[in-house]
Amino acid sequence: MNRLPRGPFGPAGAGNAGCDRIGRDMKPTWLVLMLLALFGVVQTAAAANADDYRGGWETESAAAGPHVYEFSIRGEQVRGIYCTVCNDATTLAFVDGKLGDHGLSFIVTHVRDDGSTAYLDHATAKFDDGRLFVSGTIGAPGGGTFQWTLRKDPRGPSPVPGTPVNKLPRGPAVLAAAVPARPAGARPQRFRPPPYVQPGPWEPLTPAKVVGVWLGFGAGIDKQFFIIRKVGNELRGMVCGRCDNPYTMAALDDFHIQGDTMTFDILHEDWGPGSLPSHNQVTAHISQNEMRISTQLNNTHSRNVPGFDVHASLMGPVAVEATAGN
């Protein structure tokens, strides 16, 4: 904070006498400057609100081509994903950066199949009036610069059976998907799926065994793509379904493999039940072409919510190159 000149206030130790003279001797110019300085401090702090940036963003102009970012923010650390046509796993790249007073600064790492770096993009992002303005330089051969305006998808998150979900920007919760009414006079039907039968012994896991695209949770446009790629010496990825709405996708991070068990987190940044951000921890085992997963939310108020703490099977892995052109 700027220190005021000492002259009008009397010598040090003048006590109340000096203070009494503030109102008489301080010129209006000083008051204006003080207020402007304080206002600037407040504005700077407000500019760094992580909730303004977190979650999924898409280019709002078709002329710019599809560009999608998903930002996961913890403190000042930013991680996440970038893709164009997001169910084409060859377009998936990975975000690392920081949140500062003036927005995001980050690097996008495009990787080869072996996890080595193909090239890096450098970018900054600034939130203003509901839009995200991203600009930077392209590290691919030919290089160049880019400048895109991104938005939140106006469709919002898809409804989930059995539970409402919250979203960012904050507003009314997305209501749970409706359950079809039972015809009048019809007796309730009790359906219990057959017990799960493990297809074979769980196999010891390695990064090479899990890299690729795993498919599950239905068919058609709403099916989910779990994409896992090697990035240097670690695994990172994304899940989407449907894959043309940034609200219905999330980064996969914090992979750990021990023996026949793999765990990783699905990062819910801008939609999901309970408090945001949250993460859904996945525990996975593999037998041949089946990945059996169970999930559990970390925000305790939302545990055992239907549709989020689940047990399911994914089939794969499909080679990343095989999804090109999806």
C-alpha cells in the first residue's frame, strides 16, 4: 500500500493531533488516488477467480474450427486437455500451466504414440463477460499464431437419471432425467441384472496394456470414450460422451498402477453433483479386452448418488490411430 506524505500529518508521535488534520489538510486529489488504488487491488484479485476458468470451453465460431479446452485448477496449478474433434483420439493433447492475476498461462503438449513430445503450443487465456479469449503460438511445423474466442456450451450438462447436478457458471441445478411413468393399474416390475461374472483372472497391468481408447456406457452418439495416452513417463487422458459438448467431458489424471489394479481420477470441474470441483476416483482391472471399473465421488455429500458411484465394463483398447476421422 502507498504511504501518505508525512508533512500534512505532523511529525511522528503527534498522535490524535496529526489525525485530526487529515480531514482539513488532505487534498481531494489524494482521496481520489487512494480510492483508485484500492479499487485496482480489488479488481486484480477478482480477475483470478478460478471458477471463471475451470471446466470445458469450445470455440463459438464455426469459422475458427473446433477447439476445445478442459481446465482443471487446484490452487494456481492448471492441468487439463485440448482437442479438436474430441472422439478422434489423435487430436488429444495435454495442458499444463498456472492461474495468475491476469488469467491463465499454459503449454499444450502434443504427444507421439510412445509418449514423447511432438511439439508444444504456448498460450494465454483471459476471462471476460462470460467468454474466454485464448491466444498463443503453434509449435507444429509451419508454426504461426492463433486467437480464439471460446464459450461454455449453451446446452449445459446432460441430465443424469436419479440425481440433479450442479454446474458452472453457477445457476439452477440441472434436474434429474425423468423416469417413465408406470401405466395405471400396472404392477411394479422388479428388475435385477444378473450377477457379474468375471471373464478371467485379472491381469498384471503396464502402461502399454491400458493405452488406447476404451468404449462403454451405451451406444450411438452418447456412448463414452475413455482415452488414455502416454505423456512422457506418465499416463493422462480424457473421457467424453457425448463428445461434442465440453460439459460432457472431463480430464483423466492421477494414474497409478500397482499389480493388477489401476486407479485414476475423473476431474469434475464445472458440472456434477454436490460441491465443485470434485473428482470421481476409478478403480480398474483388466481381463483380456474388458476393463472393469468402479467409481466413487470424493465429495462426501454426494456418495452413493445413482449414476455416479457405478460398476461397469469398458471394451478395448482401440488403437488411437483407429479413431482418426471420428
